[in-house]
Amino acid sequence: MPDTILVDAFSLSEFLPVARTFPGGDGVHVFDELVHAEVIDPESGLPVPDGERGELVLTHLKKEAQPLIRYRTGDLTIRRTTDPVCGRVINLPRVVFGRTDNMVKIKGVKLYPSEIRAVLLGVEGISGKYCISVTSGPGGSDRVALRLEGPGGDDVIEEISRRFKSQTLISADEITLIDELPDGALVTDNRRGPT
């Protein structure tokens, strides 16, 4: 439609609102009268210079009931100070492009690898060692492969498949049992290139 303006807004369930797009700017601009946004090194907790990648940390400036102070979001972003855009000077040019933890969003659902421990608890025939691989399937849909260590059998795979769906609300596209799982990342996301 003519004269339609699309707005991209960024907020968290714990922290509303954070930022949105404004005409004449790029990325999202932080509501800096409500929110203090900083970007830190996830390891040291120290702020990084403008333009460097780090973890987004937010502080409520006006909220009186249960304000969050230096709330670590776990989101990777870049913060820039810009010329004023609609009165706002703090900008997240790429918004969020990754996580500091191993959380991965699959089929619209956030999956934390720690949830897999609950899936595997008490299942005989597996060691508890696992890895998750996410790829793009036909048409761009997410595909999830779960690799587990242990001899197991078809009954173990069926039990894990049922538990995985119940715990995560996601169906695993492939579950493989192998004798020895090599050390490596718990989650491998092959849907996009490096950031």
C-alpha cells in the first residue's frame, strides 16, 4: 500500500520496550529515555567500545516496580552512538545476531541444550552424551538431528523421540545412536554463515 511504513520493534518478555526502527535510521534505535543499553564482553563483563560485538545488557531507567538493573540478555549485538534520529542516539545496527549461550531457535521455538538432559534422564542404553545439529531442509524449513552416545536400539530411539517432542515441542527429524560421540559443540547451527 502507498504511504505504508513498516516498523521493526525489539523487546524481550522481561524487558519492554527496548528499541524500534525510525525513518532515516538503520537498525533499531534504543528508547534511551526508558532504557540504558550497553554491550559487554561476555567473558569479562566489561563494556566494549562502540561498534564491537558483545552481549546486550539492559537497565530500566524509569520503571519503579521491579526494575531490572544490568540485565544480561544473552543476545549478541553491536551498539553504536549515532547522530540523533527522532531524538535517539543509541543504535543497534544489526539488532541481534546470535547468543552467548547455546540457545538456538528451531521451528520458532527456543531450545536450550540443557533441556536435553531432562529428555535423556533415566533412558537405558545411552551415556547421556549428545549433540544437536540444525540445518535448512527443503523450502528453508528447519531440520533437527540429535546424535546420542550408546548402543541403544529402536525402542530407545522411539522413547527419546517421544520425550524430545514432549519436552521441547519440536519433533526431531533424525535421531542417531553411535558407540562413541566425539567431543565438540553441543549445538551446531548450519542454517547461516558465520557472523
